[in-house]
Amino acid sequence: MMNTQAVAAYLQSAAAHELADLLKELTNDEKSLPELAAAARRQKEAIFGKSVYLRGLLEISSYCRNDCYYCGLRCSNKNAVRYRLDDKEILNCCRSAYALGLRTLVLQGGEDAAFNDDRLCRLIERIKTDCDLCAITLSLGERSRDSYAALKAAGADRYLLREETADARHYTLLHPMQMSHSKRLRCLWDLKELGYQVGAGFMVGSPFQTPQTLAQELVFLRELQPQMIGIGPFIPQHDTVFAACPQGKTSLTLLVLALLRLLLPQALLPATTALNSADEDSRRQALLGGANVLMPNISPLRHRPHYAIYDNKKSLGCESIDKLDELTRLLQEWGLCADFSRGDHPDWL
């Protein structure tokens, strides 16, 4: 039997090349995933109990100025169906989710210039007024430090910004030359310094990813100490450069998720939509391992198919606010408890 305590201790101090060797060893051992998942669950429940925090996910715009090679919303994709919610739609969706008991609202979108600081600040202030004591999470890409500061002053609590890869060379293989890896990492450090609860993350199995690049993710996250980490398997999108690339393995995603729980025991780790889109049982496995967050979609039904960052993205059924009762029942069947509270990181309690 694996000594999972030794693995947890190793994660805290090992260098990247040593972690790469560990990842190779673990992926070649079919017993490693169940043992690490069990250890991750014990660690999670020691801190969070059986709670699974629910957040309402609102996808406010499918416009994006960037041209990331893996994303269906990339600006060069002429087949993408673009939409942009108006302020009234955003507020109505937030109020509806709040009325159902959700106390964290996540505003996510492409890097859309229409959502400038003034507009976002007004929206945040209005949501805070209408939805008393709720937490607002933003996931709107790279912005200036001054922009992040203004949004924080308006009432934003958290910010999700996936680094996608901690390896600078790997970053250049996934993005056009006008996008900067150092800028992406600088944004994460700016958010930390400004006092946000910060979310980072990456795709597992993205093109050109190796055990070495995955190991660098672990080292970077160990240094950053984010409050949230969102990972999911790479899923190709048919209108992108990587349309023909293989999908990332859910088994490896679940293994990395367990390692992240052991690396950062207090982190908030979602069972992401990408994970469930790739394999319907993987959400259950994630929640019975290291994950403790779900984000049901609260976007208007008519727009959900158009936020197509990858193929076959789930936005209905238990991924939807419309099936909240069913989701709650499923969690009970799995021995877990739906938690509608803000679900802050323990350091913020």
C-alpha cells in the first residue's frame, strides 16, 4: 500500500524534476489513484466535512479579444455564435440564483472590452445591494492592476484566472505570440497582493503537456498558494488549432486533483464542468476524492450552447440551476451535503 503521508510531505518540498518522476511513477501504477483519492478525501473532510459548496455560474459574454489556440471563443473563430448579456439580464439571473439560496455568484466571460471597469463596478455594487451578503467571483481574464483594484473596491471578493501552464515555453505553444506568459502570472500575483481570494488552474492533457510541465504546475501553485484551483481535462473544440488532438485523460485529472488536495489542504477545488463533460461519472469520483465545489450554470438557457469553449460542454441536467433539487439529492446519495453558503476559504472565515 502506498504511503500517502509520505507523498503529501514530498509534494511540499520536492523540486520540479523530482515531482515529474513522481508523476510518472503514479501514472504507471493503477493502484495509485484509488489510494490517493482516499487520502485526499480524508484530508478534505478533516477541514470541510461533507460539504460541497455550490456557486452560481453566469457566463456573461462569448466575445473575446484573445486567440488562444485551444478555445472555441477565440477571436478568429468565425463560426462562434457571439452574445453579450445586458445588465438587466445579468441582474435577473443573479437575483434568481440568490432566491434559490446560492450565496456565491460567479461572473465569467471572454475578455470583452464592452465590460469596462465602470460598467462592471456598477454591476457589482448593484448585485451586492440586491443579494445581501453574497460573494462575487469574477472570471474575466487579464486586466490591469488598477482595474482589479477598482473591481475589488466595488465589492468583488474572488477572481479566477487560470494560468493554463506554469511553463513559459509550453505557454507559447498554446497561445499566439502577442499573449504573454509573464503577464498572465503577474496578473495572478497582482490579485493576491490586492487581497482577492484567488483562483488559478490549468488543463490536464493539453497539447504538448509532459510530466515535467505538470510538475512545474505543482511547484508554481505551491508558491502562489491560491485559495481556489480549477482543473479539468483538455477537451478539443472543432474550430480550433487543436481540433484533432486527443482529449485529456480523466484518470490523470482525478489523480492530479488528489495531489492538489494533499499539496494545498485548504484549497477550494471544483469538480469542473469539463471533467463531467468528458466522463459523466468523473464528477462523482472527484467529489469522493479531493473536490468540494460545484458550479451549476445560471445563464439564460438560450445562450448556454453558445459559450462553447470546448466540444460537448454540459450546461443542462445537473450542471444547471434548473436541476438544483436533483443535484442536492445526488450529493445526498453519495454521502455528501450541498452547502449553499458563501463557502469562503478557511483563511477568510
